[in-house]
Amino acid sequence: MTTGSTKTRKPARSVADGATSKPKVPSAGAKKKAVLSKKDKPVRVSVVKGDTEVILRIRVRAYESKILDSSVKQIMDTAERYDAVISGPVPLPTEIKKYTVNRSSFIYKNTREQFEIRVHKRLIDIINPNAKTIEALTNLSLPSGVDIDVKML
């Protein structure tokens, strides 16, 4: 006895009809990986002067993020004024220091108070700076509370 199924199967396509062994349809994961790999791997701009590449790496640190961002903008404007190639600012992870203190020393000594200090950081690379750029950056006056580390790589 047969059931009431009247479906017919389509014949399989052969290689002569143009069928391949595996369909070439990109998966959604493959597209996502290609897009992410372009974003995750930053393209490094290399301007070579002679045989060596000189990078001036500036790390800026401050307790307040608004003062930090304004000083970073001031540094970048000064470097752009002298036609320097700039990479950044790259925000680095905020360093958080937490301190726990007793509120009282006698009766309520189990109660505690917590304080924290946040240190915001940014990184700027200036590639192959000329003498005028370095001189302008050394004469730059930044607000108090902003710490700067400059290294030549």
C-alpha cells in the first residue's frame, strides 16, 4: 500500500549540466572574518627617509579625560602645522587604583569606605618628525596634571 504522497523527485544534476561537487556559496562566517581581519589589523603607514624610519612615540596621561583630550588635540594640531605624519591618538586602557579605608577605628570598624583614582592614557605616534616639529613640541605648554612621556623608536 502506498500513502497519498504524489511528490516527484527532481533528477540530480550531473557535471555535464554545469554542477560542481561543492557549491561556491560563501558562508556568513567567512564574510565576517574577512571584514574583521581588515579592522583588527591596522595598516601601518611607513614613510621611509633613507634607510631608517624614526618614530616619536608620545604617551600622555592625566586624571581627567577632558583635560587629556584637549592636550592631545593641542599636540596633534602642533604636529599637523609642521606637516608631520601622525598616527593616533590611540586610547589605552584606563588604569584604576582602588583604596579601601576603615570609616571608624572603634565601634563601626567593620564599615569601610572605597576610593578610586582613574588614570586615562593616550598614545600618539609621529612618524619621521623633522627638527621644526620636535622644537615646536618641546616649547608646547600643556595644562597641569598632564604627564607626557616621549620616546624615539
